[in-house]
Amino acid sequence: MDRLEYDDPILHPKEDEIAKLRNVKIYDGDAKSATFENGELIATSHRLVYVQSGSSHGLSLRLHYLVYVEEEKSSGFGFSRSKKLLLHLSEPLPGKPPGPVDRSSCSFIRLSFKDGYDSSFPNNLSAALQKKKWETAPITSTSLPEAPPLVQVKIQTGQQNKIFPYLSFPQLPGRQLRAGIVGIERQIQAKHKATDDSISLAFEDLNKLMSMAKDMVLLSKSISDKIKVNLNPIICWALLNFLALQEKQGEISDDETVQFKSYLLSLGIDDPVTRDNSRSESQYHQNLARQISSALQDQIKEIGGMMTLPEAYCRVNRARGLELLSPEDMLKACQIMASLGLPVTLKVFDSGVKVLHLSTHNDQNIIKTTAEAIEESGSYTAEELAQVLGMSVLLAKERLLITEKAGRACRDDSIEGLRFYPNLLLEKN
Amino acid sequence: MQWPWQYDFPPFFTLQPHAETRAKQLSAWRSIVLDYYKHTKESTLDVREAQSSPLFFNSTINRKLSQEGILLILENLQKTGNAEPLDKTKNRWLIFWKSPEEWGKLLYNWAQARGMTNSVCTLFELVSGDDTTDEEFYGLDTEIIIRAIRTLEVERKAEMMMYDDNQGVKFF
């Protein structure tokens, strides 16, 4: 309540009126009885002006004191039907012009609207808070300056004492209350501010990035034209960094360009298939299946003819850059690979593990090579085989299991782990 | 006792999931069990204790067959009459490396050769007497001797006799 000051109820030309409401009561904090009754409230872009009926004096609350606006839920007793707003306020500034109340322990006031208010009013008020028009277009009050110099404080204090001699507590500049509700509310307010600051900082960086993005994309397009490969911008971005590095060190040789081209080809998918450029859902999945197959074929060959579905999923999405696939679409596309006769197909092991493997890569070959590997070393655990073959443990285990299933290996399940041996039980004698 | 090569092969102590391999594994175990019992002249097996017997526990490679595996072998032996559970919980078993009929035949042949027909001898004489030291049934568990004599009873070649605390048999 002590943030209120005496003010002129006449609007300044730069001030925009937000709402005008009658029959408004003002309560200090949780006080049961209103401090002011039956007044008219005018909300503007700069302040809340309150004029009691039959009075020519105005009271105003500068909007910069307003931390946030909260609508008070009706207590449910039906006792008081009037709508209420809770205005959370910040600390009074030193040198604040005098008001009707000199000191208050509450850091919020309640406004009660007997006639109710338009439902957009709280939002409009909050919007005005965010616009902070008082910063861009300050109004200098006709009667009182915005921030009076300290010399004037004494005089004002004197004035206040004349009006409310019993309330003569001079406001100590910079005094901070740490205890009680006020302290807690101040902490909350500080936290709000910190969050707000960090968010705006984060977006500031993003804004810079966005403003640069267009140039970067253009630049990367021109580079990809130069090396005659169509790539998606993200990959080109990486290329750009690479080129910048090279430029420092000297000219790019043809060999390097060729080498880099091959890296990029294994990474990027040019013009990824999307739902938008497919006529139907089934066509989308078919095209997707073809694209995945062609993108992963070489990579699968490189790692031994088999790739777990999650790994394939990651690789495809990395290559697609921004047009990310959902796991469901990926799975659907993989499931129809066999029916499309693609070189890469989906295989589901008995254990439920799903892999993409080359069609040429059949079980017989796996069993044969795995059995030979076991015979050579004497025995293998999945972990050891994974290391030798340079594949995931999961896949190595699947290899051992299908070899066992074919009767070419047998297991030794002990506390030391699961180890596979050549199937001497079947083959010896 | 000379163990076969499988005894030093770690996977031998894990039940193999592959059907054909498991069949081979079980038949190897069968012969090992029977050989072992023949060698030690033991006749009873307790599943709960078997895991600590050298038969199912190879300490050099630190592998033991699971109880489940032991039971599987015993049930397999039971099918061919080489084992018989002594209780309903299938914890204690009798192992026959020769079937009771075969033992009966051996006993009867011995009795005939010794001219013991129509005379009575105690079971103690049969398994620990001076006359039988060279016989295969020397030191055999009385449980098995009794079962062998029961088969002879069916053929009316012998009869169990019980007097005082002694058990005897009369060959015809």
C-alpha cells in the first residue's frame, strides 16, 4: 500500500488508457477491511490511477512497482461475489513521492471490483507490464517529478507528516527486509528476474544465429555446387568449418576434395523423403525404404553385413539432418524392404533383436564363419567375438546363438559367463 | 577311474539347448554315470548331494552339472531300467549298471557252479563272503541284490528267506 502516491488523475498525452472500472475497493495485503472504497480505477500504460468518489485528489500506483498480476480465486462461500485482483509489488524506491500510506508490511495489494471487470483486463494489464512503456516514453507528472532528487525527500517527508502525523516513519533508502513474507516474496521476485534475464540472454544468441543462418546456408549451397554434390545444409556447415581450417593452412588439394566428398556422401541424404512429398502413406514408406536401403548399404557392408535397427535409425536421422524420422516410420519402411526386393532387409532374431542386413548376407555364411572363428580360438564369449569382429556385443551374441542353433557350437554357462565352444559333443566320435 | 574326454570339456556341464547336441550329451553322461558306479561299486545316488561328487563336479575345470541336469540323466536312465527312484520326491535313486535281471542271472549261475542250489546262503555271504571275492557282484549294495533275487523269485529259481535279523536266499 505504501507504493501508492498522490497523483493527478489527468492522463498524460503519452499515456494509453487500458481500462476504466467503477466501484473498486483497495485492500492492503490480506487486510479484511478496505483502505479505500467506491473509487474509480483507471488503468493506463504507465500507472493505475484511483479516484475516490467525491474527491478531486487522485492516487496512483506506478506500473513499474507491479511485479505481476494474479487473479484471486473466489473463496467459494459466495459471501463476496466481487472479482478480486492481487497485485504483487516491488519495494518502494527511495525518494518516492508521498502517498496516503507511509509504510506497509505487505508487498501486495488487492483490488476488489464490485461490478466485475472484462475478462481481458488482467491480460491487458500484464501486457502493459511487459511493454514497459514508462521506460520508452516516460511521463513527467505535472505535480511531482518521476524520481525526485534526495533534497526534496526531506520536504516531502515534512508534507507527509502534516497529513498523517501519526505515521511519521521516514522511508530509509536502500533498506532491505529479509525476514517474513516480504523477504520470501522478494526472493521469488529476484528469481523471476534472474530467469527472465537468462531466457532473454539465450534468445539473444539464437537471434544472432538465425540472422546468420540464411547467409550460411547460401554459402554452403554455393560450396556444394562447386564440388558437384548436393548435400543438406547441416553437412555443408561442417564442410564450411573444414574449409575455413584448410584455408588457413593453404590451398585445398583435389585429393582432399575427393576424399571429403566421399565422407559426405556416406553421411548425407540429398533431398530426404518426407510425408509432404509423397502421395500416400504407403508410397511414403516405400520411398523411405528405398532411401534407407541405398543410404545404409555401404555402411552395413563395411561393418560386416549387419546393423542393429537402433544404430541404423541413428545413422539415417543423422544423414537426414533436419527432416527427422520417427522410429515407427523407420520400422514400417524396414518391414517392407524385403517385399521391395531391396539389397538391405530387416531381420528379426529369435530373441527379438531387429537388425538390417544385406540380402546377400545369409545365415549359412554367418554360421560358417562364426563356427570357424570359434574353432580357431577354441572358445568365444559374445564380448570377445564382438571385439574381434568389430561389431556390437548384441550382434555377436546373435551370431553365436544362430551358430549354436545350427548345431555348430555348444555353450558353457558358468559363473564366468556364457562361453561358446566348437560343438565337440556332436562332432567328435 | 578313467574319465572320457567330455569330462574335461566345459560345455559338457551345461545342458545344451540344441536338441541333437543334448541327446549326444545325455548319452555320454549315461555311460559316465554307469561306468562310475560300476567302478566305485556304489548303488545309491542322492540328487541333493550329487553335485559335490566327482562324478558331476570336475574340480580341475571348476564345472558342475546342475541338479536339473542330474535329474534329467537319472530319468533317462530310468527309462532303460538303469535307475530307479527310491522316494516320491526323486531325491534318492538306485543305479543299476547291470539290470536286476542280469544280476539275477549272475547270482544263479554262481550258485549252480558252486553247487549251492537247494541250499541257503545269507546275503552277507554273497556280497562279502570269501567265496565271491572274484565275482562281479562282490561288494554290491544289498538293495540291488534283493532286487536281483526278486527277479529270480518270479522265475522260481530262488526264494528270499528272513530269519531273525538276517536275510538269506535259497536257490532252487
